Amino acid sequence: MRVAIVILLTFVGFFLTHGSSTTTFKHYIVYMGDHSHPDSDSVIRANHDLLASVIGCSIDEAQRAAVHHYTKSFKGFSAMLTAEQAQQLSEDESVISVFESSTARAQTTHSWEFLGIDSIYQYNRLPIDTKSDIIIGVVDTGIWPESKSFSDKGLGPVPKRFKGECVTGENFTESNCNRKIIGARYYSKGFEAQNGPLESFDQPFYRSARDADGHGTHTASTASGSVVRNVSLYGKIASGVARGGAPSARLAIYKALWFNSADAADVLLAIDDAINDGVDIISLSLSFPASTYFEDPVSIGGFHAFRKGILVSASAGNNYLPGTVANVAPWILTVAASSIDRDFSSNVYLGNSKMLKGYSLNPLKMDGFYGVINASFCEKESLNHTLIKGKIVVCYDMDSTTVESIKRGGGVGMILVKSFPKEILRQFEIPGTQISLEQSQLFQSYLSTDKKPIAKISRTVTVLKTRPAPVVASFSSKGPNKIAPSIIKPDITAPGVNILAAWSPVATAETAGRPVDYNIISGTSMACPHVSAIAAIIKSVHPSWSPAAIQSAIMTTATVLDNTQKPMLSSLKESVSTPFDFGSGHVNPIAALDPGLVYDFDSNDAYDFICSNNATLGERLGLTGKAVPCKTPPIPIYNLNYPSIGVTNMTGSLSVNRTVTYYGEGPTVYVASVKQPMGVNVMIRPNKIRFSKVGEKKSFMVEFKPYKDTNGSFVFGELIWSNLNGLHRVRSPIALHVLSV
């Protein structure tokens, strides 16, 4: 591991030999679409020739400007360019899109028990060779291979179809791969082209697939960690058995994030490699800002994965606001975050014998009561050491230096006031906890009425079977989908609040300087690998199913009720959640193995969808390799055979078409029922469908007749197909935006 000591290094590159010192060069991705798989060398030569001819430089300069080459599943390259040069390249007929390589941020013992994973008979009865033939590709910050969660005990030989490599590097040799971690690669050229050398960052790192951040180790073990008993944080918190959702599946690791940040060009290359290596599932706990599907590396790479039969699961983002949901292409399974039925209680006991509910990951015992001081926003310069010495400090905000400043000033504890104290729990270097705004009002009343207020912070206790759960996390990004509002996003929600999983022991920034092997963190990053694992389980049981069929099974079997059997709540709004919070609902892995009906679609349907999004001929040609004309008139976006139903900008009545495929035993009949959206009448034609054999397809029409406009808002409903024996309920959320009646 290295800790950077170099403050400024000079990149020797194209921009030093071509252009003035005032010219601004940025990292751009040049996407050129599908190709017929010539050898990599010829693709790279063609890229250099194009770059040299279009921007007017020598081949040598073009070679220095190029950062990455995409040669396997699709073609293109990334390079350091000026805005003018990028524009010139975008005008070449062989180029689909040119866009700046943006930056992405990285978005357990009990969560799998909460989901009932051990009760999946169809999966548990499978032979180990069948379950271990599934490969999950994880694009993240790397992996800590020594973790017990990555033991390969009981696993057979690596699947012969896997074409990946175990790339060696700093503190990472071929021996760090095994029958669990069957491949490992790393990508830093794009990040360094954009941000400077890794050595210029004052943070630990490994120039290899080894993880110094912890995030990638956490997500990989959540998806496919081996079963490890007697796991906890600090020996007491969240004690139990750690396991991934698909513990027999293999892992292929693609490290494309550095310091929890990623460059788009690196991520796109990682996806290109993962597709070519032969993974079955790609798990992406990251997101990029994007205004179109052709300027988003996850959308581009995900489409090519979809065409090859690979499901891509990606996090919805942690931006909490409406309209911020990321990874919104319909060929991506977009995952929001929600809670499980577990709290980590660290309460505050007051001198007047009252107790305030608090939450944190606090392993430290406070022996007695101490004086309390209110330091408001706890800015470093306002923390008077004389006043805080020997006291518990109350803060309404904090930064990365706050706890250290309190500790250095002699403070003995910290109470942080937060809007959502149960989410994103902190670990403090001194006894500390988080309380709600409501609890803080009781606290302030005590502080103002007692001349010598005192308090005591309790050590964290794990509390199970809490209610209500799940609740959609406040931080989880919300819909509507800004690129194509008729495609409801996110698709699904899964456990993403306070999840325990494997960790890198050198990643101590999140653990108050304490090295740990397992850690508890929150985010849609944690929710994504839960769904990736469930997709892997479905793929094991139904190996012939397409990515869209697996996605449909996960979505249509989701639940919208919590463990009190009431509609799931949103933590942010403190009200009932909508499909823009949780998509189709909370994932239900047991039901997803046997959905009854699926809404399937393939790359031809995706092509029609792209046509409906006004894609140019070049963009369509690039994605498919074929100059197929769009249908005239284009198929409306809302008629993509998606498991959810959305329509935006309605001006009167319209009909939506869907087709379902039957996967069940013997003849059966399904009957439709509808929860009507406010102001819209909904009819299903036909409202009864008969099936006689597995694989049979039947189509139906959903007729919407609005009688009241929605004043610029969406209204929600649902369609449920139920078979007569009551074993299957195939649910699709409905979201409508009515402009006029």
C-alpha cells in the first residue's frame, strides 16, 4: 500500500506537445458502437488513424493522446482532447457519440435473513456445480482477497467458459485469485488522465485489484461472500453469520474506482472486459450524471451486455431528490435502498432520569455521567477547548475534523443531531451517538432548565425485528426518470441501510481509525449487490432466461407492504412511498424464483425503444451494427414490454400494449385487477387470459381514460394478474402524467 507523498507530478502527454499552454484538454470518450470483432491490434491502429486524421496530428501524438481502447464487445476509445477536437471527432461518420468522461462516486449478517434467502427451495436443492457455474462481475474499488468471505472451500474448478485473467500488481499476485475470486483486473488510466497520478493523492491505495477503500470488498461479499460464522463489528455489534446472497457463485473483480471515485472511460473498459470474460451478472454500485443514453458509460456498456444475455444491476444513486435517479436505461435493473428490521441503538441517558433514543456504531463504554455543552454547528474554530474539556458536546452538523477536534480539546463524548439518525450511522473515536430533531427538542428543554445538565451515552446494542420495515431510505435517489419519464425508475428497492459485510482492514477512514474485517455502511451501493445476487440465483434455476425475464421476475413479485402489512413508507417524506421511491417494490427473492408470468423483451425491442427516443441513424447503427430503419410511426416508448407501466404527457385516452410469457405447471387462467390512478379510468382487455403450456405468450391492452388532469404531477396505480389457484400475483406499478383530458 502506498500513501502519496508527491504533491505535484507532471504528466508527459499529448497536451504537452500539441497546443498552447493555455489550451484546456479534457478526457473524452469516443464511442463507435458495435463491431464484427476484428483483432484488437487492428482496432487500435484504426483508432490512432482516425484520431490523427481528424484532429490533424501525427500517429505518435495520437498514440500519446489515446488513453483507452474498446476492442472487445464494442469499439471506440478515450483520449485527452480539446473541446474543438472533440467536436471534430463527433462529426466523423464512424463516430456515434463523443462525451466528456465524467466522474462517478461509489453509491451481511441479517439482511439475507430478512429477505428469507434460506427458504428458497428451488435454489438450495441445486447441485453445487450448477450454483457455482454463475459468475458475478463486480465493478468497484477492488477486493481484499484474504477475507474469510472469499474462501473457495467446497467450490470446484473455475468454469471453463470464463476467459478472464488474474492481473498481478502491487501486493496482488496470482495466488490471490482462487476458485471464488476467479478473475481480477484494474483500470486507472482514465482516472489518472483526468485527475493526475494516484501518487498525488494523500490517501492509501494499491496499484492493483487490491482494495484500500473497503467499498468493493463490501459489495462483492454482499453479492457472493462465502458463509462465515461468528461475524460482528467490534465483537458485539450485528453478531451472526455473514454470507452473500449467492455464496456458491464466482466473483470476477474489475477495479475501476479509486478513492471511491471513478472515471467513465475506465468503467466502460471494465464493462467491455467483463462482457468478453463471460460473466453472467454485472454489478455496478456507482452512477454517472447523464442527459442521454449515448453519453452514459453504464447505459452504453449495459446495452452490449444485454445483447449478450448478461443482466446489469446498478445503484439508483444517493441524491435523495425527485428526478435524480441514475442508471435509467430500461436494459439496466436500477436499485433503490431501504431498511431492514434491525436498529443499532445507542441511547442518551439524562440527569433527570429521562432517556433519548440514539443510534450509532459505538463500541465504547462511558462509565459515568458527564456535563453537556451545546456547540451548535461544531465548526473547528468555535470548539473552545476550555469549555468542552471533560464534557459531552452536542453538534447539529459536523465535518471530517469535528470528532478529532473534540477529542483533542478534551471532550469525552459527542451527540450529533440529524434529520434521519437511523441511517448512515457513524463510528466515533470517542463515545458518540445520533439523535433526531424531535429528540433534540427534549434535550434542549433539559439543557435550558437544568443548571448543571449531565448525560451518559450507552454502548451500541443490536435490536432485531423492528417495525416498520422496510422503509425507503431518505438518501435513495427518486424518480421520475429524466431521460424517458415513461420508463418508471428505480425498478426495485433492496436492503441498503446499515449493512454488515466484509471490509478492507486498511480502510480505516470509515471506522474511526480502527482496522476491521467487517464493516457496516449504507447506500444504494449496498442495495445493488443484494439484487445482483438474487439475479444470479434466478439464473442458476432458470439458465435459459433472458436478462429482461430475470428483471421482470424480480420486479413483478416485489412487495409494497412492510412487516406491519401496511404500505411501505418513505423515510424522507414520512409518508407512503410511491413507484418513484421504490419502483415495483421491495425485492422478494422467494417469489422471484417462481413469478408465474414474465414481461420479456430483447435487443430488437430495445432498438424500437431507442428509435422512439429520437436516436440518429448513426446511434442506432452503432448499437446494433445494422442500419435497420425505425418503424413508421415509431412504437411509443410506453409500449416497450416493460414490467412497469408509465405514460407521460397524456392528452386524452390511449392504450398501452403488453405481452406476458407463462412459466408455470399445467393449464391455468389469470385474471386482471386494477388499482385505479386518481382521475383515470383503467380497463384491461382482455381481463382474463388462459394458458395451456409453458412458454406460451399472450398479449393484452391497458386502456387509460383520464377524466381529470393531474396538475403537472404523476398519479399512481397498479395492475395485478392473479391465477385462479392464488399462487401467483404478477404486479405492475402504473405512473401517469395527464396534461389534459
